[in-house]
Amino acid sequence: MGKIEGIANQANRCARCRASVRSVCSLTDCAIHSDIAALSGRRLVAAGQTILANGGQAALVGTVLAGILKVSKTLPDGRERIVSLLYPGDFFGQLFTASMDFAVEAATDAELCVADRLRYESVIRRHPILEHAILQSTSRALAVARESALLLSCLNSLERVATYLLVTTGRRDHLLQEAKLQTSHSVAALGISRADVASYLGTTIETISRHLHYLEDKGVILILDSSHFEVLDRDRLQTIAGVSDDDLRLFMPAELTRTSESRHLQTAIVLPLHRSK
Amino acid sequence: MGKIEGIANQANRCARCRASVRSVCSLTDCAIHSDIAALSGRRLVAAGQTILANGGQAALVGTVLAGILKVSKTLPDGRERIVSLLYPGDFFGQLFTASMDFAVEAATDAELCVADRLRYESVIRRHPILEHAILQSTSRALAVARESALLLSCLNSLERVATYLLVTTGRRDHLLQEAKLQTSHSVAALGISRADVASYLGTTIETISRHLHYLEDKGVILILDSSHFEVLDRDRLQTIAGVSDDDLRLFMPAELTRTSESRHLQTAIVLPLHRSK
DNA sequence: CGATGGTTTGAATGCTGTCAAAATGTGTGG
DNA sequence: CCACACATTTTGACAGCATTCAAACCATCG
């Protein structure tokens, strides 16, 4: 598998993987990484591309290296909803099942680390610690999904829009903070298309538009362009959202959510890909 | 640990546990059961009792033996929602985290198998296969949570009520089927209080009442009493619900959802407790 | 029998989706 | 650089579902 240069506190990197990534990949055991590296490969996907189809074969699993994936499902009558967004470091796919319960698509251009599901499972059998990492990841995803369900049915659409702005700015601030970058004013970037935000928040693009302009009128945010907003009054935004810090924390990058006892900690920032032209 | 009598196809039973239960408990390795039995105990809880408080210590984990638990959370302003219901065989609690992200309460009188979380974690470290079983359980819970989110935001309240009726009858039919009991007509029992159903479906008791009577007017169901309904026309009920069989299957008992590759299969029926008086 | 808790029914309000049109932005080709 | 087509966003008007509040109804129980 070639030499591993540097190492020490870089054991988190898969031998052949340039990007440093969180969660499942940040295990400290080098043997696992050789095993995984042997069967996984990087893959670039364009925005809108389907990675795993709902009801289709659960052929592969992987980790997001850059970009954002959406987990979605369509009802018999065509209504569709995004039930989850996956960010760099997040695990995707379904283990130990033949077919997919949901679809996984690229919400933006993205870079993935993918592996054949069956072969990945055999690595898991050899390395129980890997199953532990995946359990951690899945537990977190479960908490996020339940929190989403809570916000979806308890909050009205204005509160949901405000919450989404808080979450995106929160994620951005945390990433910048890890990179030791100071930022005077916080900017919210939607990250995904307006239509996807609407689907994710369980509302429409018209309603989102109205609420964004309402927030600007109230002096809470400043609309920079159709997908970038400066948060002028974070406290008021949170008051409008009606959620607590605890509610928001669940949506922050993984290593910040576990208050203790996480066996592996690793900080890293993954730069977004530029749009393929 | 005493002798284990009978055994053979009863390896699924914890040595000291009279109830036979699915999922995590139905592993075939006897050594695990000795270990778990040594640190777990049965516990009866009355309806309404809190087992784990939101934000409180994640002191214990366990399995539902009988009854129904609810996983819920309350927003800063007091709005509350049930994000998940747990049935016999389901695992509850949070592993590897110090504090709870949600509350776990008894929706009905219930019987539990509980264990100290930290000690349970040490058993997991000794028996990786147990971690596998928990990962399976958590993955399923994740799929259910996402499916709930989908139904919650795509379906209107009539459709959600219809879906709930389909799920409860479906669960009942499957349990009876496992017990080799034939049933001529299918009956839906809410199982939990009307208020809890409302919270779970993200609506109000008034709306539920209206829809139930609407369904009776249309001849789709027959109201036996305020919490029991006979389904007269299952197909029409499903048409009204607007969901596919696939959507419903996720909510059925565990051993029926995994289409393949599940390492452990066990059928059992757990009788509901009578109300404590 | 009155009291209590849960359920049903009614009327009114309001949020949010829908449809449609205007406005803005983006990219292409002349 | 401009003109045009196309996509996205914004704005407006309207309708409908569902919540809210309130009152009536019904059950069980002391």
C-alpha cells in the first residue's frame, strides 16, 4: 500500500486519500485504512446525479468528501421530499440490506469515497471497531432525523427558514473556527438550490422567498444575492426561530455534537468543489 | 448463571427472562446472554412515567418487553412532539453519549429490560456481535424516522390518520399471523392515548376526531369505541392514505422489514400488560 | 347524582399552497 | 456590447386546510 508519510497525528487519512475527513475515516488504526483503501475509490458526481436509487440495489456505501448529498423519497402520487442532507464526513448508503429505502442524490457537485457494499461489510467483520464508528455515525443521523421531524411539525414555515439560516451559518462558523479563521460578520450560504431547501423544509420556494424578505425588512438579515445572506442580528433570528442552542447543536458537524466519550476526535476542513463547467 | 433448560431453538431467550423478544435479544450466542443477564433487570413502568429525561443523564439503555414507549422532545416555548414510538423488541436509550437528546416515556404501562449504560457498553466491547445487532436496530430506527418525516410533511392530516390506522392494523395482523391465529376482520387499536396519537401525527385531537368520523361516514371503517376501529375496506383506506406497501413495511415489526441477510430471525408475540390498578 | 376527564361538534381565524404574472438574473449568439 | 431566450426569483390574489377557542356531549367513578 506504499509508504505512509508524516503520520503521527495524521493516521486519520486513508493512505491514498488526499482529503482529510471526519467520522468513520478518522479511526486511528492503520490496518483498517489499508483494508478500506484496497476496495474503495474516489468518485466525482455532478449536481443532480443519482448515486443510489430508491428501491434499487444497495450496491455501494461511502463517505462524502466534498459537496452535499440529499437523501430523498417520492410518494406514489409524485410528492417528493428531502429527508436528510449529508455533508463532508457523513457516511451514506445502507449496510446489511439488499435494497435502498431512500434515494441518495448529489445536491451539489460532490466528491465521494465509495466502496462495494458487500466488500465493505467483510471489512467490518474483520474490524469491529469500524462497526463501532458506523454505529456512532448512524446514531447521530438518527438523532438528526428525529430533530428534523420535531422542527418540521412544531415550527411554522418562518421559523423553519430562520432555523435553516442558523444551521448553515453555524456550520460555516464552526468550520472557519476549526481552521482558526476569524470572521467579523457571519454569512449564510444556502449551499443547495432553493427548490431543494423548500423540499427539505417541507414548504415551497414562494413561501421561502416571502420569509427571507420579511426577515430583511425586519433588519435581521441582509440579502446579498439569491443564495447568500448576512446575519445582522443572530439573537433575534434565533428568537424568531424559536429553537434552543441544544436543538441547533445536533445539526453541527459531528465532532462538535458528541459532548464526551467519543473515541476519536479529528478536525478538518474540506473545501467545496468549484462547479464543473 | 444457573442451567439453561430446553435451549436448542430457544437460544434467543435471556437465561432469566421469561419473555421471548426480538432483535437485539435474539442473538444466538449464549455467552452474551449470560453477560447481559448479569447486569440487566426487568422493570415495570406505569403509563406516563419518564424513563429517560431530555437533556438528562443517559444512565441506562434497554429493550421493550411489553407496552409502548414514546420518544419525544419539547421546544423552548412548550410545544411538544412524539418523534417515535417503540414497540416490544425495540431497543431504547443512547449509547456512547453522556446526555439524552430526547426524552423516553411510557405511553402505556410497560415492561422493560434495562441495564446500566456504561456496563452495557463494556459488554459490547467484549462482544462485537452485539454491536452489530444494535447497529441493525439503529439503522432500522433511522429508516423509520426518515419515513415518518416524509409522511409528516407530504401527507395531509386525513392521509396521516389513515396511514396510522393501516400501520396499527398491519402490526396486529403480523403478530397474529406469527402466532398462527387467523382473523376474519382486522381491527385497529390505537394502542396509545388520543393525545399521543395527535402529537405523533403532528396534529390535534379535534382534527383526528373529524377524520375518523369522516372515514366512518364513507364506510371505510367502523368505530367500535373511542380507540378501536374495524377496517371495513382496507384497499380504500390505503388509497386515501396515499402510501405504498413499501412505505408501510418500514413500520412493521423488525423481522419482517429486513428483506434478506439478517443474521438472526426470531418470531415471538408479547402479550400486552393489563393496566395496573 | 354531580363531578371529572375525554370526545365531539361548531364557527372563525390564519397560515400556507396554488396559480399566474411580473421582475430579475444568466448565458448565448449576433 | 447588445439582443434575445431561458431559468429563477419575486410579488400578488385567492382558496382551502387545519388550528384555535368554545360549547355541547358522553363516559366513568366516587
